[in-house]
Amino acid sequence: MKPFTYTRAKTPAEAAAAVAGTPGAKFIAGGTNLLDLMKLQVETPTHLVDIQDTGLDRIEKSADGGLRIGALVTNTTAAADPRVRRDYGVLTRAIVAGASGQLRNKATTGGNLLQRTRCPYFYDPNQPCNKRKPGSGCAAIGGYSRGLAVIGSSDACIATYPGDMAVALRVLDAGVETVRGDGTKRTIPIADFHRLPGDKPHIDNVLAPGELITAVTLPKPIAGRHFYQKVRDRASYAFALVSVAAVIRPDGTGRVAFGGVAHKPWRVEGADAALPQGAKAAAQLAFAGARPTEENAFKLPLAERTLASVLAQAKG
Amino acid sequence: MKFDTPAGTNPIDNKTVVGRPTSRIDGPLKVSGTAPYAYERHDVVPHQAYGVILGAAIAKGRINRIDSAEALRAPGVLAIVTHENAGKLGKGKMNTAKLLAGPEVDHYHQAVAVVVAETFEQARDAATMIRVDYARTKGRFDLMEQKDAPLVGGSSGEGSGAPPIDRTGKFEEAFAAAPVKVDVTYTTPDESHMMMEPHATIAAWEGDSLRLWTSNQMIAWGKGDVARTLGIPADKVRLDSPYVGGGFGGKLFVRADAIMAALGAKAAGRPVKLALARPMIPNNTTHRPATMQRVRLGAGQDGKLTAIAHESLSGDLPGGGPETAVSQTKLLYAGANRLTSMRLAVLDLPEGNAMRAPGEAPGLMALEVAMDELAEKLGMDPVELRIVNDTQVDPEKSGRAFSQRHLIECLRTGADRFGWNRRNSKPGQVRDGRWLVGMGVAAGFRNNLLMKSAARVRLERDGRATVETDMTDIGTGTYTILAQTAAEMLGLPLDAITVRLGDSDFPVSAGSGGQWGGNNSAAGVYAACVKLRGLVAARLGLGDNPEFAGGKVTGGGRSVQLLDAVKAGPITAEDGIEYGDLDKTYQQSTFAAHFVEAGVDAWTGEVRLRRMLAVCDAGRILNPKAARSQVIGAMTMGAGAALMEHLAVDKRFGFFVNHDLAEYEVPVHADIPHQEVVFLDYPDDKSSPLKAKGVGELGLCGVGAAIANAVYNAAGIRVRDYPMTLDLHLDRLPTYRA
């Protein structure tokens, strides 16, 4: 961990201005990922702006009939909220499938979106990693890649986005509300929030420097049965090999997003449309152009089978 | 005390304290966070500085140059020690690779430097400022490229051993002639101990004497190897390790935390506190080596084995030893024609060494699946197959009997309790919703080792007794069983006994390893108590062999308060147990039958356990509660080995990639179902005056195979490569109906 300075902001705009105006600054909320990465010197911020006093800790109804979840709402609170449980079951299920109770008590909605990849080479500063050190190369390509991306990857990076919550948000078409250092606000569709690695894998998402997430917005409730099925090597406290977030209507139509397969939650419109034809058809469209490694090629049949399992439950 | 004839009746047989389920006397300290572990001993010496180790960034090569200038200028830095300024260092007898690299680097994360600073954060930051210029050389990292490695004998140092090649009868002819046979090859991966408490030490010098407050299983070995490594006399070294937060063999030996803390303390002129960071542990310390094992079994139609061969390949650094995966195959089943062999490849990966039940843990994961495969070929129940091949004598030396062996009773009791008769012998037939459900069985086997062990027992003026020995409690319950032993011997209640452990100034014990700790250290306390009883009897004038019970001593027609004996001052006795050749005359082993019910998700291939049962035959059980804890913990470790644990080798760069607890997965609570443990509890008079045997590793031995066999019964998927993660069998699941 490099020495750093630390301040606490009173408002979101003040926090954004503080980070935008300080080279090497970062926000800190729950710190469940950032602090680990700082200890390993994967992240080396020179200044931290703590946002815990900025009041972004409420869940409110939004004007369009949806919900607005403040960026500081903890994962535990969001998952347990009766409105979330009733109307957005996929989100509750995704959140409780992730991490552990202790971590979810501390982790926040905004921070969860920003968690960084768990690629083991990213975590080992002795190893080349374009995401950690641009231009140094990718040790994962040709290395231990069992948990890494099968689609949307590049010759520079095959990392996966590790989270569960964002996969549910993707299937719900959530929005990410932000404020920038100059006070301007915008809402970024979750589909556009995370980037593919391309030749700049060190940039995970489209946030501008100093841009602070203030809330996640959920649209009006989406009819259908909500599913989040996460497949992993142990029964709890493990990252997904593959996960499936889905909302399926009684007529077999619906929407689906996949986790654990790409640098971002993976959703393909054509695959949604093919859901009534079954898992094979939908998975074929969702994973067209996949480029798995030898070690992680199993994720393609696994994704199809997991989706098939979800569709069978939807019928049953 | 020499133990060279079977034990007769003795005070332990009274079982007023011994043999009773007893909560651990150190339990309240543990659960309230007040048992001081090595890194927390803030009070033992003032002005502790912090040490942080920089590990090698390459697997093999040379250090050309180390530039510490920037790090030395960093805030709070007191000293930096590398091979350039450490002085001449030796190597511990128990270490394969030296603990400080330079100029050669032997493995990834081998210590290159220690930074000592005023605070931990300063030391950690400064360690990253050290610039090391390496010259990489080509290393050997792929075990499978060395299938023809030379034959090498070896001992795990933990009780399992075998010569390079060992033959009884004529295996090849018998195997060729056998009407039913299996010839199968299995692989097991490298595994990390991943004990909760990392390796940690506080080191302080007083003149030329060194004190180490550390976390170590084997105090006398540690004292010797610290002296050897630093080139100082052993009597100048004192280790103290009263609490150990798990070891599993990873703390049998002195590791870099102790040596680098000592070097750092010398350089800084201050006591130094140092713990290995979790991400460094898998590559800096030892691990259980990967194996490839070929098992050939030939049997008659009656299931009786006529030919048994078990050949194992493993790898280690130059000068290292093999994983002794074949050793149980020499003893577990009858059969006239036998072959075992071990090959050892030279690998430039981190040091392979003992991890809980070395040898048997991976060995039974092969042998006991092969037995299941044979049972299927024979059309025979796998429990019955094991029963018909039972032997009461060493199969290689028929004149040599087992001291005791109740494997058949383990199997029958287990089958009965588990509802084995409800198992459908045809795989893939039982469905519970999305789950394919099956049952599996495997035998467990682990030797019982006799090691000399000494203790000192003092009857205090207040009538309490103090036991002192350098024995360790690695979470096993040592404190409690030694207190039980002393209480039984002296006729005192358990809470009148104080047990002090882990100090190298105390009498030398067997230490904790190879499941030998409990029986031997308790026998050492027994010996000291026998001597103490003699001194008490003499002082009270009560004749030769009075009875000690209820705080009284009774003999020669008189009954006297024990307290009367110490009116004139405390009485101290020191003695130890030493063994004759009862472990040569008799084969001393422990046995188990493991039963597992597993579910395989028909859609995703995920394997989840539903029930586990172990029936254990391990002599007298000194404390059924502590023993049960040991066995269920071991069963959990076996579940990890079967289902998820593996160190992933990067064969290009030569290191274990998944080197933290996020990526090296061990079972969590949700992975472990109801576990039942049954002890047969037959005292074994050949093992020690306690008539107990080892049990701490038995629970691990065979459980992985029982899981694999349950998965086969559930889904028809035969597991031959561990861990059995779903990617290995996804293509063998039933096709789904879309």
C-alpha cells in the first residue's frame, strides 16, 4: 500500500470535484475491493475521497414507477428491501449469490458496479497484465484461464467482470446515475456502462475521471418469473463460472443476461428473442463469435445447460 | 519409561476423566480471542518493529543485483537484509530449499529480502521499492513431461514410506492370469495447507541468544533447524509456540517467517514481528505435491485380489522426496502378488512436503476408486469386496500381525448406519428433483506411529498439578487430553491441572504431526505421572503402588489427602515414554470406513454432498469430543481435495497462480452436510500405556474416494482426475430435454 491522503466529502458534487481536481485520487465507499487491491499495490491512489457522508443511502420510488437505489445502499439492504424482493427478484437473488454476509454488509451499490476483475494475474504484480500495467502483456492468455472470458475478449485481455449484481441490473435494463466534478449529471444505461477490453483493458467502464455514481435506477417492474442461477465450484463464496440472470414470462418469452463469461455482463438482444425456441437456440445467438481458451471452453455448454435449467424451472 | 511389552491394566483404564467427551480447556480463550497467537504477543518483548518479506518474482534463475537504496530511504525503514548482507547461512535439515534466495533463486516467492520498519505499512511499502534484477533460467514445471522419472524410495517423515520398488510374489504373471482386472490411472493436484493462521514469528536477540515466539508444530525440530540455518549453537535458541492456528504439516518445519524475523532483528537491533502475507504462502512455503498414480488390480470371480500394483509419480525440487502415495497399498488388502513403486521428477516449483496424511490422502483417492471400479466389474457390492480382501497380517510379511484391525466392523457398522442397503448398485438411477443422487464407500487407513515423548509434572503446594512439555496444540485438543491424562493419573479433577506447552525449554515431546501427537504426548505425561506417583507414595510412606483417586492416595491400608504430600514443598517428576519394538513386531495402523451420499446437478454438473459418515477404529479414544472434531475437520478437508482444492501451475512461469484464498477454494459451511462419526473405541495394548492411537488424519484418508464413488453411483461419471470440478464431466451428464 502506498501512503495516501484521505478526506471525507459532504455532498456528491463536492466528492466528484475533489476527485476530478486531484490527480491520482479515487472515491472510497465500502472499500471491500479497493483496499485489497491497494494492499497488493494493484491500485495506488495518492488520495481517497470517502463518500460515506454524502447521503446516497436511500431507496426511493422513482417518478416512472421504478426504484432508485442510492449508491451507498449496502448490498445487504438492497437485497432485503421488500420492494426489491417483490418486484425485482432477480436482483435480490443475484446480490445474495455474491460474496459473503459480512462483505455484503459493507459493500455498496455503486462500489459493486466498480469491482475489478479477479483474474489471478491481475492480482500478482510480478506478472504481466495489460489491465494492471498497460502495455506489459497478458499472462492469462496461454496461462491459467479457467475462470476467464469466453466472449468479447481481446488479444490484450481475457479478464471477466466478476460481479453478480450487475448481471441482474443488465437484464433489468437499469440505469447508472452519475455526477461529475463540474456538477453535471447523466444516466448511463447499464448496457453501456462496462466496456469490452479492446486495446485499453485498463479502463473498465465509461465513467469520466472524477465522475461519481450516485444511484442505480430500476425501470418499472418487469413481469415474469425472475431467476438468478449461479454455477460455481463451491456452494457459496465463490465467483461464478457462469451465471444466468433471466426474467421469463409464462409464454416463454423473456430476457437473459450471462455473468462470468465476458468483461461485462453479457446480453444479446437476438438471444432474448430466441428464448421461446429454447436454450440451445438462445445460447447459440448469445455466444456467436465466442473465442474461449482450451481451459474455459466448458463455459459455452455450461451456459447453455444453465439457461436450459432456468427455462425448465420457468415452465415447471 | 520404556514401553516394550503390551500394556496391562493401569490407572488410565479407570476412565474417570480420560475417555469422556470433554470440552477443550483452551476453548474459552479461543472463542473470546484471548489465546495469544504468535503475531499477537505484543507483551513478550518491548519495541517490536515490523518485518515484511519480498518474495522472488521468478521461479528459477539468479539475482544479478539488488538495489535497496530507495527502500532504505523510505520513511521508518530500519534495516533491509538480503543474501548480500545476511552473512553465511546454513540450511535446515528439514528444509529442501533454503529459506533466503541468492544469488540463486530456487522457486517463486522464495524470500529475497526482509524489510524492517517502525510500522507494518512502512515495511510493506518499502519492500516494493527494492529493485531486483533477475536472470531467469529455464525451469522444469510440468510433472507430466517426466513420466519416466527415476524410481526413488522415501518416507513422508510423517509415517508413510516405501522403497523405490517393492515386490511380493509375481505381480505381472498373476495380473495377466486374473479373470477380472482393472488398470486405471488417476491424478491428484498440488494442494496448499491454507491453515487459518499464517506463518508468523516475533524474533528478539539478547546478546547471542535468540528467542522466537512463533507458530510451529515441532518445537525441537524447529530449534535445531533455526540453529543450523543461522549457524549458532542450539542452546542459544529458544522457541515458544503455545497456540498454533492450524498447521496441517505446513508448520512442521522452520520457515522463512522465523529465519527472516531473526535476521531482521539482528540487523535492526530490535525485536521484529513478521507474518507471511496470505498471497505468499502457497509459493513461499510447502505444499502437497501432485501425483499421477497407476493402479492395477487383478481378482478372481470371488473378488479375492490376486494381484495388486500401485505406481506413483510425483515431483519436487532437487534433493526433495516423493509423495508416498503407494504406502497404504502395501498393507490395506490381502493378495499374494504385489508391486509398488514411486518415481520422483525434479521440478522447479515450490517445495513439496508433508500435508495432513501425506501419502495416504492422495494414495487412497486412487486405490479406493480402483476398488470401486473392480467391484463394478465383478458385479460385487463394494463393501463386500473390501471385506473379502481383509487381512489380519501384514500382506508382505505374513508372520507379522496387525496389533488390532477392525476394518470389517467399520464397514459393516457404517453400512448399517448409513442405510447402504438402500443404494441402487446401478449408477444414475436415483433422482431428487434436479439432483442425481448416489452413495459411495471407501476404506480409510493410516499408520499409528510411536515416537518418544517427555514431560514434566509438578504437584504444587496448593494441590494443583502443572504439566510442562514442548508438545504443541495445533487446534487438536492437546491441552485437554494432557490435562485429562494427568487428572486420571493423579486422582484430581480436570480443573486442578494446568498444562503449559510449546516452549523449547520444556522436555522434548513427540510434537504434532502424522497423527502421532495425541497418543505419544499423553504417554509421555503418563510416564512422568507414574514417576510422580512414586515420589508421592514415598513421601507419604504409602508403599509401592497406592491408588490415586478423589484427591486421596490410598495404599498399605491407609488413605491420605494428596495435599499432605506437598506440605513440605512441591514435588516434580520428569520422564518420557520410549518404545521398544512393538511397532516392528506388530503392524500398528488405524482404519476407517467412509460413507458419502452425493448429489450431481443434472443440468450443471455441480457436485454437492448430502451426508457423510466415518466409522473409525483408532484404539482408545481419549476424548471423543475432541476426536470427533478432528475427524469431521479431516472429512471436510477430504471434501475439499475431492471437489475443489488445487494449486494451478503456470507451466510457463513456474508458479502456483491461484495463490490466495479467493482463488484457492476450500470448502465453506454450505459445502458440508451432516457429518456423523462413530468410534469403535477398542483399546490397543500394543500402542502405549494409554492404549490410544492416532486419529487426527484418519478422517481424511479415503473420504475423497468415497465422494468420487458416490458421484459415480449418482451420475455414472467415473472420476479419475481431482478435483472433480464440473468442467471435467460436463460432457458426461445426461442430455437435457429442451
